[in-house]
Amino acid sequence: MNACLLGLTIALICSSSRSIAAENEPQQEQTKATYLVIYRPGPAWLVGKSVLEQPLKEHGKYMLGLYIKGSMKLAGPLTDDAGGAVLLAVADESEARTIVAADPAVKSGIFVYEMHPWKLQPWDEFAKKAKSSTQPVAPGNANLALVNVR
């Protein structure tokens, strides 16, 4: 009976700590910087092969690890076989550069990259403000409406 009670107590503590961590997650996310990484074929790219035919197994594992960790938010190949793109949410540029430099596809030369800091706009908020606005938006004046809701 005591063992059962102890197990239940531990489960409740773990559950509570996960809830607290989840509540704090959006706040932590706001302090992160966003970077867009564009991968292009590098010197080890297999010419004549599509992006899906490149030896990218280790790169895929690396990306999955970054996603699980929370550093990578979106990623995927470009469907015109021009490489791929990754959206990173990290503490700073140094962390983003360290992550990309450690990517097996970059280290092996399959990919070269360019990285850009990216300010994502809160489009959901803009849309809500635009919908609640009493000002009608004339066709072709959508940009003007967005300026008014900021």
C-alpha cells in the first residue's frame, strides 16, 4: 500500500513539473532568436541525383535530434532539388552557427549554407485585429489595413 502511494505521489510530482514547464515554454520561446538556414548543393553533392537521392541519412538523424531538442522548428527539402531549408529557434547567432557547422551534411560537403536572422511576424494577431476592426478593407488595400492594426 505504501509503495502504491509513493508511486502515485511521484507520478503527480512529475506531472506537475511537466505542466509548469509547459506553461513556461511560450515565455522561453519568445526570448529565442529565429534563423532561416538555406542549404544548397555543396562540393560533395552527387551531380545528377535529386535531393532525395543524396546520402543524407546522418543529416536526417541530426535534424530529428534538433527537432526533439526544440532548436529546429521546421525543415525539409526544396522540391526543385536546389537543397533544403531549416527554421531554427535558438538563443543567439552563435548557437545557430554552431548547430549548422555541426550538421553532418555541411561537414561532409553535401551542403553549403546561408543563414539569415528572421523576424517572424505575428500574422494571427494581425488577422484578429483586422477582423475586429470596423474599417472595411477595400480590395488591393490589404497592406494599408495591416499598417493600421500595428
